[in-house]
Amino acid sequence: MKLSWKPLVAGLVGIAIVFYILSIWWSVEPNTLEPQTLNNNAGQPVVGYATTTALIDTIDTLLNKPGGWQSNDVMPPTLFMDNMKAFEFGALEQARDLALVMRKEFSRSQSQSTADKDLLEAHVKLNIDHTSWLVPKAESEYADAVVLLKMYRARIADPANTDAHFYARADNLNEWLKEVQKRLGSMSQQLSVSVGQEKINTELAGDSAARQSPPGRSSQEIKTSWQQIDDVFYEARGASWALLNFMKAIETDFADVLKNKNAEVSLRQIIRELEATQQPVWTPIVLNGSGFGLVANHSLVMANYISRANAAIIDLTNLLSQG
């Protein structure tokens, strides 16, 4: 009996087409989330509800978007889809930073007060390796963190509850903004070196007695590998998406603080720059042309928006630090 290869080839082609369609569908980035508020019995907004909800919804969106959590998938087609995995990691890092500050700052009245038990456990679960797929399973741990955050949100919304708090103060907000500055500064640098540059060693500037180990060179040539350019771009895009969700919520919960410091415009400028990072990418790949070449450089464009957002955050922290 003569063996025909046509059915086998047709089947493989069909599987490839299905995988291709799934990869496109599962690569669609989630929309920006809008802040949610809740009024108490006195008709006043529950302080902290918007920020906590933004954190909950950001994590929940990452887990339940088309394709679910993809960073720990070991089967095709997601095995070969690195852009969405980078997006997830960038957003997760921002969620971890906010969860940490909520545990250390937003939920505590002073340095001697105890950490909230739900926020403490939620932060631990969010720090599970995002690529872990067996024991523990990353998405299961993150889903548990969402449940714990919802429990904390329910307690701060309950006027009869006295063991859960959210303090919207200028010093607390500044602590989170300092974490954001570090993240954005690092992302901007990673994006900028897509074309390569000579970096001058300024690590010990400002202190003649400072030393470092191992001794650093006066300058060095740094450049992002061509294999990592799209990953860096989408990680920054994911981080900006999550940060935009959080900034909109912060604008709601810290409205009185921002008004008192005359800093509303500064926060709106940050939101505007972050919104620009979410513009559609109209090419099938991340282009990496030279700075003034014929081909666009998406990384440099993204670095520009992130640097502008970071500059606005620095201005905001200065305003909040003023008496």
C-alpha cells in the first residue's frame, strides 16, 4: 500500500495556521483601565479604594486576557511568543512595587505600626517567579494575591473595621514615586542603548572618597543585543501600561493631597506621557534604525516618552516634599 504524505502535510499546515491565528489574538495588549471609586455611608469616597482596585484589576487583567498568563507556558504557540511575556513581566514589576509600598507605607500610620497581614501575604505571592509553571504555579499564586487584596479592600471599605487602613499622605505618595523613578530610569537607559552608545562612568560622581568593587572603567561601549530589543521594548510598554492604571487611581485617592500641593497638573502631565507609550505599533516588528537614519527606532521613541514621564515624576516629588 502506497503511503500518502498529503494528509500529514495538510494537517501540519492547518496546525501552523491555527497557531498563527492564536499567536496574533493572544498578542493583543489589554486596554488601559479606568479608576473605580466607592462612597461610604457619609457619601465620601473610600480612601484607597481606587488604588487597591487598580492593583487588583491590573493583575486580574494579566491573568484573564486572551491566552491567560503566558510567561510560564511551555507549549506552543506561546512557547515562541516572547513579546507578550515581556509585556507581562514589565507590568508585574510595577504591580510588585505598588504592593510593596502599600504594605510598607500606604497601610501604615508610622514606622512603628504593624504591616497589614493581607497585604504582606499578597506581596509575598506576587514575588513568585513569573516563569514558574509547576509548583508553585505563577498564575495560581497571583490569583491568590488578588483574593487577599480584595479582602484588604473590603476591610478598608468597612467603617466598622478598625484594623485596616489606607493613608493618603504626601510622604507616603513620595515613597512610591521614588520606586517608580528607579524603574523608569532603568527602562529609559535600556531602551536608549538599542543603537549603542559610549557610557561615561558617573557612578562615584559627587564623592571624592567613594569607592566601588570591582573598580569600574572610565567608559564603556554598551548596546542591547538585537535579540533583546523587542523584549526590552515590550517590557517597557507593559510597565507603562500598569503604571498608567496606577497613576489614574492615585489621582483619585490623593486628590486632596495633590490639590493642597498644587500638583494636579504635574500628575496629569505624567498620565499624558504614559498614554503616549500605549499608541499602536503599526509595524509587525520593532524597528531599530539609527538615531537619524531612514528607518524609525521604536525604542528611542519609547525612551523619550518614559524619560519625559520620569522628569514629570521628579517635579512632582519636589512639589510633594515642599512644606
